[in-house]
Amino acid sequence: MTRNGSGPAEHFDVLIVGAGLSGIGAAAHLQDRLPRKSFAILETREASGGTWDLFRYPGIRSDSDMHTLGYRFRPWTAAKAIADGPSILDYIRDTARERGIDRHIRYRHKVERADWSSAAARWTVQVKRLETGEIFELTCDFLFICGGYYHYDDPYLPDFPGREHFGGTFFHAQQWPEDLDYSGKRVVVIGSGATAMTIVPALAEEAAHVTMLQRSPTYVITLPAEDPIANFLRRHLPDKAAYAITRWKNVLLQALTYRLSRRRPEFVKRMIRKGIQRELPPDFDIDTHFKPRYNPWDQRLCLVPDADLFKALRRGKASIATDEVDAFTESGIKLQSGEELEADIVVAATGLNMLALGGIELAVDGSEVDIPQTMAYKAIMLSGVPNMAFTVGYTNASWTLKADLTSEYVCRLLRYMDERGYRQAAPELNDPDVTEEPFMDFSAGYVLRALHKFPKQGSKAPWRLRQNYARDIKTLRHDPIDDGTMVFSNPPRTLPAEDAAAVSVPAA
């Protein structure tokens, strides 16, 4: 292992991990609020954009409106509120380019480990340069992990019996082949989430037929891809004002829908069902294919813009099979009901695996951090881990709403420390009445499979993970930084021997 050259390790005030939606946003907030801070963004992949660069399947789009998925500081001005993937990717990269953030990104740099020293009040970060395999060190005062919680190298793929016998093409949606020709082909898409409901109508335009094979139904709602109110406001108001009004309109509608789903689930079920009935023929079997076994917002609702899935079903270009896979055959998939779906191509839209903190190993003063034994402070920092934050978005609203607030809080914390001369800050669990709970109260399969790898949340604030944007505005933007839980210190500045030698002054 080297120190990135022959001298002391290169040092930054802040190291940001991940150059996707969260990482670019974090850098922009840092530039705006603490312009004198030095920073770098370390990105494992060869390009920025995160999810929106990685996923290449046909029809890829947001499942949230861009007036809330967009950054608070940069209005979304395109006509479509439910935007396609390439447009979102352009938005992220334009933000980075306009602010010069792209010059701070170091691609193909994978963070593998970070060690905190209280004596030096800094992180020593082990980074692998993927082109060469070289592992070297960088140091920083604050580590900000913005890589999300999906394991992008390892999508979730069930062990389907007999898959090796299938004579057609099989792959996971996350690994979409660039040269795939599906025109005139029979396609089966396994899954019932947002990815499957995006792929099916997109493929139905050219495929012979597309079948969405789901083990169980999902709640589906449809909205116009263009927000008429947003477009009206933009014609009559400055972009910034129109964006702010539309953003709050959508935040309040999302919050109302979520609360109504929790308090009156049967009413919401009826409303969703009526919406589906308007889109499908009277003889369509809604009970089999669109009546989930759980309540709305126990799992995330699927958004279908401009009813494109329902249009494909009405035209007969697509169909739904609600059943379980018994086994793959040479020509398709045999279902547990005995029916066989013939297919030339099978796409597994079976979801992703989750990865806590991007899989980065952490140690504090020589002791390994066991992440599942920590508790998440405001869903941003870990108990007993100094000068480190991470970004996790909402499950019931747009990811960026929480990402923006997280970055604002980190900037507030750093400014508070600078103004008072503190060099170390760590949340400490000092309330005996706080009990442990799972990090997320969310029954989606990808969450349940991975909760044991994540930190805990607490039974009350500030350890409680609240899926509530309005409350988080108060907590993260306005509540005192020094709340009795965050412990500050100013350890004496001691440098590693190599660094000390590099800056020592010879005696006269």
C-alpha cells in the first residue's frame, strides 16, 4: 500500500464517496455553504450519475416526480415531471459541470476502508485504484458516504430451478445487454416492482408479446407524465418560484397520501382500485393481478406515467401472469399452476441487494466498527463514530428530499465545529430509555433481506428514523446542533510520524 505518492497522504477537509445524485448534491451544498472547504469525490465506476448511469434497460424513468427528486437548489424545468433516465442523468451531470464539481471527481477509485484516529482527529481512507489494483491512502477531517444502499455489483436473483435448461436469453434487468434485439420476440419479465412495470410497456412497442410474471401483486397508480400545474406556473413565474411552489405541492400530496394510507387503508385501496378499473376492460381480473395482500405503503407504490402499462395490457401487447415459477424449461417457464409461458427472452426484474455504507469497513481508534451494533443518529450518523455521515433517502417520498436535508445538516455541523474550534463530533447514546428497533419499518423484500446488516434505529428522537419531510426540516435545518447527544471535543493535533517529518522545521 502506498500513500498516493512518495510524500504524506493527500488530505481533504471532506471526502465524499459516490458521484451519483446524492454525492453531486452534497458537493454543491458544501460549495455554497462552506466554500473554503477542500473536497474530493471518489467514484467506483467510470462515470458519474450513480443509478441513472448504471441502469440501461428500455424505458428507464423516475418513479418520483422531478420537482421533488430534483435538487432544492436547482429547478427542474423540463415539461415532463416523470422523467426518463437519460434526462435525469443529464440533469445530474449538468449540475456538476455548471458548478465545476466534475473537476473534483476521481473515477475508478473504490473506498475499501476508513480508520479514524482521535489523536490526529482525521480519517485515513484506503482507496483502490481499479485500473491498476494499487491501494493507497487519503486523509480527511470528515467522511461523507453518499453511495446509497444498493449493492450495484450484486443484484438480487432467486435460484430458479432448471434455469440452465432454458434455451433462450436470460439476464437480470440491472445487467441489460447493450446489443439485445427483442423485436418480434416473446419476452417474460419476472417481477412486479417499478423496474418490471417500466420495462413491460417499453418492450411491448416492438416485442411479439411481453408477459409480466409476478409472484404477488403490487399497488399501482397512474399520473400524467407532465404536471399541468407545474407547467402553468413556469409559464407565469420565474423558474425558482414555480419550482418551489410545485415542490411543496407535491411534498404535501405525498405526505397526505401516505398518512391516509396508514390511517384509512381500506379507503385508499378502493381509490386505487377505481383508478385501475378506469384503465382496464370490465372483464379484466383485477383481484388476481392488482389486489396485493398488504396495505398501501407497507411497500412502495408503483407509479405508471400516462397509464402506459395499462395501455399495453388493453392492446393485447402485454399480459400479466400471477403465479410462481416451478421450473425453467428449454422453451420457457413452467408455473406452479401447470401453465407454461413460452419465451425467447426472460428478464429477471427481481430487485437489488442492499449494502450498508457501500461495504466500507470502518474502525475507530483501532477498534472495528460493527455496523449492526451501532444506532443511527437522525438517520445520518452512527453512534460512537466521529466525523462521518451517510445519506439515506425516504421510502415514502423522493430520495433527494432527505439527501438535500442531510447535506444541509452536515454543513451546519461543520460550520458549528469550525466556529467553536471543535475537531471531533460523534453522537453518543446516553439515554437508557432508548430501545433498539430495525433501521427501516418497511416490508419490501429487499429491505427485509438486509436489515440485519444495517445499524439500528431508536425508539425515540434523535435516534428515530422518521419518514416525514416536514419534521426533518425542523430537526435537520433548524434544531440546535448541540442537542446533548452530539459530543464535541478538540483533541490535541498530533500527526502520523511521516506527516510530522514532512512538516518539521530544522533547528537553527
